[in-house]
Amino acid sequence: MPETKALTIGALAARTGLSVSAIRFYEEKGLVEPFRSSGGQRRFLRSDIRRLSFVLIAQQLGLSIGEIERQLANLPHGRTPTQADWTRISKAMRKVINDRIAELERTRDRLDGCIGCGCLSLKKCQLYNPEDRVGLKGPGPRLVLED
Amino acid sequence: MPETKALTIGALAARTGLSVSAIRFYEEKGLVEPFRSSGGQRRFLRSDIRRLSFVLIAQQLGLSIGEIERQLANLPHGRTPTQADWTRISKAMRKVINDRIAELERTRDRLDGCIGCGCLSLKKCQLYNPEDRVGLKGPGPRLVLED
DNA sequence: TCTTGACCTCAACTTAACTTGAGGTTGTAC
DNA sequence: GTACAACCTCAAGTTAAGTTGAGGTCAAGA
């Protein structure tokens, strides 16, 4: 068994579950950099499977292609990344996930604090005042969203 | 102090932090249903502040406008919602948040299981095999994403 | 060698969620 | 009673993330 064999775009699509057009699009955006066959067709490294899998995970987390590219910038193009490369990037993703979870928990706790009164304000019932006095000067329900 | 006073679109924008054009857009999508002044200008209920705040929260959670509309369908238009109305909808959102957190935790755990080897496959190192044997027939890194 | 599926480029279309602009009207403060 | 900010409608533009289609080339098996 010689050097790792190159993959055609179709094979890569089959391995990642992505469409061929999506892979071309990702190339255009710089997420992968295939080389070309003598006839001009794209040839991918086996490590690009993992690269694109990473893209899928990151997208599921809500990262834009630009953000994903910034993460992937820590991986080499053109050669198979080392374990250390992947470890570094996986740890960065772990942080992204943890941050996102913390944010959701904060939002949840704030909603919880208000379920009793049915309002959406951080300060209990501030806006559910029957006289509707508050709110003429107040900050409004945006509080739930703000830090 | 008589009946709750109506809000102009500009006032509602100021109170929610949304742009005027976004509020018009949300009306078009059915998220709010203002009545009109004699001259044809939009007039909003005070409760629409909370309605739109809910929209902002739900959007932050990644719900599309269609999904948000489905949630809001449980609230009455044209009259101020009751506490019970808001409690019901808040609880539904709590579930959305909890589900999303659980999903993130699952993804995180799976990544964690692989940080040691640097691969992105659920099965440790299945794809990081130096001989590159696996993967000719295997399921590939998509496993991290699948259930 | 020939055929045919897989691949190529480039341009245009799609959907979501808005924004921007043109051209005109309302309402309120002086 | 008039100025002018705020409002109105409707059409078109914008960004992200791709998809679709036309018209043409490559490569691998019979």
C-alpha cells in the first residue's frame, strides 16, 4: 500500500454526506484546497474528509463559514494534519460549545424567573403592572436579552 | 389613567430595539397585528412589546420566523395576553432551550472522546489509521454528527 | 477505441430575514 | 395654519449558503 490515495469530489461527497456543489462552494470559500489532476479535475486528500466533517460540526453549532475558516486556519492545507493540529482545534471547539451552553442557561434562568408572572422582563412583573405605569420610562423587556 | 395607550411604530421600535422596517416586516409575516389610526398609521398594543421581545429571544435560540409564529399562535392578537398565556409559551421555550443544551452536550462529549487522538470520528482513531485501511468501507466521520 | 458517467466552469436562481430608496401622506408643535 | 419629523406603500437590493442548469471535458471499463 503506497501513499494515501487521492479522492475525487464525488467520493468525498459520498464520504461526508455533502453535495458535490457544496464542496465546490467550500473550496471557493477557502475551506478546502484540492489539487488538480492532469485533466483539471479536483483531487482531495483523505484528511479533507475530516476537514469537512469539522465544517459540518461547526455549522451545526451555528458558526458562519467565515468563522469556520478562521478555526481551520490552524490546520495545514496540502498535508495531513497531525494529531496535535486536531487536538488544538478540537479544544477551541469545546470552548465554543461551552460558551453556547452557558449562554442558553442564562437565557433559561431568566425566563424561569418570569414564568410565574408571565412577563418577559428580567425584573419580576415590572411590565405586567396593571396600571401600566412602568414602561413609560423603563428599559423594557429587552433586559431578558441583555447582559 | 384610561385604557392602555397605543404605541406608534417608532415608539415600539425604541422600546424593543428593533428597527421600524423590521417591525413592518414582522407584521407582514403575521407576528404582530397592529390596528390603524384614522389616517392609516399603525398603532400597537403595549403587549406587543412583550410579543416582539419574545420574538427576539426565540430568534436568538435559532428559531425561524415560521417556528416563532407557531409558538405565538398560542397568544391572542388584539387583546393583552393573560398571565396564563405567557406562562404556557414560556414553558414551551424552556423545553426548546433544554433540548438545545442537551444536543450541545452530546456533541461536546463526542468531541471530547476524540481529542486524545485528534480524529473526528466517534470510534476512536478509526480513521486515523496510518495504513489508511479503514474508510474504504466505513461510515466515516459523519458519526460525530449522527445520532 | 468508444461510450458514458463523473467532472469542469460560469451564470443565474433560491430562501431567509431584512434594509434601502423613491415618492407620497399624517399629525403635532409652534 | 404651516412646517417637518414620522409615517405610509411598494419595489428592489443585500448577505449567507448553497442549488440548478447549460454547455463542454475527462477517464475508466468493455
